Amino acid sequence: MNRAIFHPGPFAGRPSASPRRARVARQAGFTLIELMIALLIGLFLIGGLLTLVQAMKRTSTVQNGLSQLQENERLAMTLVTNVVQSTGYFPDPLNNSQASEFPAAGAFVVSQALYGTGTGTLDTISVRYATSGTDNVMDCSGNTQTAAATLTNLFSLDAHGDLQCTLTVGAGAPALITLVSGLTNIAVLYGVQTNSASGNNSIDTYLNANQVTAGNYWPDVISVEVALTFTNPLYGQPGQTNQTITFRRVIDLMNKAGVNT
């Protein structure tokens, strides 16, 4: 019977690695330089993430501010336009007259439906008109009345930058209503036909309230230009050097220029 012959390998007889050397090999880790590099990369990534978060937060704040500005401008101009355009309106002109609907009261003389104060800084404008309670005529609060009444709406700006309306219904007590905030100024100009004898309702000049009062032109006002100045929420951003933004609108008076549709 043939027997297998055992040939020892090339490492036969050599001592195996000591337990201490094997233990040292298993305990090997990162060097100090490797740890510093990893830490530097981590700090770089965290810094980039923080920069991105701050940029997103700043963008969100600016967008919210711009959206609020647009909403405030839209609401303010809508309310002011609806009220000013209704100047001198009264129902049933066949049986009523402007003199009977608008008696003398406060700064208003008989038949006068529009009055204002100022020279372009923190102006006020006051408007009178009547409602039957069923004609859906809105007051400066955006609401309608359910009974016949004469409405007096006074727009002004307070020291906090809030556009306010003082609403008086008939002989009732005035009610102060805050409409929007964030304004710095309200300026009002009045389109006047100084030569009322021509009778063509054509504006030949724009005057401030004090000039209209001085010239006794309130019966000759045909349109009103309202300028609302708001704080600019984008001020300080790249390319934004204006601290305020002004919105303007020219409003025809219904009793002078007809219904504007």
C-alpha cells in the first residue's frame, strides 16, 4: 500500500505571531492628522448648511414681507377707492337733493360731500354719501348698512403708521377703524376745474387740500389722487436702496364724472 508523503510548507517550523502583536494590530485606528482632516471637512459642511439655512430664512422673511405689503396696498387702495368714488352719492335723486341729503356738519357746508386737510404730508380726506340700506353701498370698513343713513368716512394716518378710518353713520357716534399698518405717509391731491363756468367737467389743475380750501374749490373737485407710502420690506437687500414704496391712484368722483366701470 502506498502512503502519502507529507511535505512541510515553506513556513513550517516558524513561530506564529505572538498574541501581543496581534492585539496591537487589531487596536490600530485613525491618526491625529486623519481626525483633524475629518473634523475640518465636517466644519466646512456644517458652515455651508448654516449659510444655506440663513439664506432660506432671509428669503422667506423677505417674501412674507413683500406679500404683506402687496396685501396691505391692495386692501387700502380698494377701500379708499370705493369710498372716494362714492362721494356725493344718494339714492332716489327724483325726490331728494344734495342739499337735503348733506346738511352742514363740522367742516362740511350744505351740499358739500368732500373735504380734506394737508399739503402732502399726513393728509386727511373726508367723504360723505348716503345709502338706502338696500343698495349695497360700502363704508370704509368694507361693510354695508341695513338701514338708510348718511355715511361720513374720514381717512387719516396715526403716529404708529396705521391707516385709519373714522366712520360716522347718521347722527351716531364716530367709530375708529384701523385698516392696514406699515405706512409712513398719505398724500392727497384734488383734480379741480378752476373755471367752473365752462361746465365741461375738465380738470385743469391738481391742488392740495389747503389750496382747495383757500380757493373755495371743493364744489369743483372732479377727481382725487391718493398716494399711500409704505415701508419697503426689501430695503437693505441687494439693489434695494429705497426705504419706502409709494402707490398712487387717481379716483373719479361718481357725482362729477359718472359711474366708472
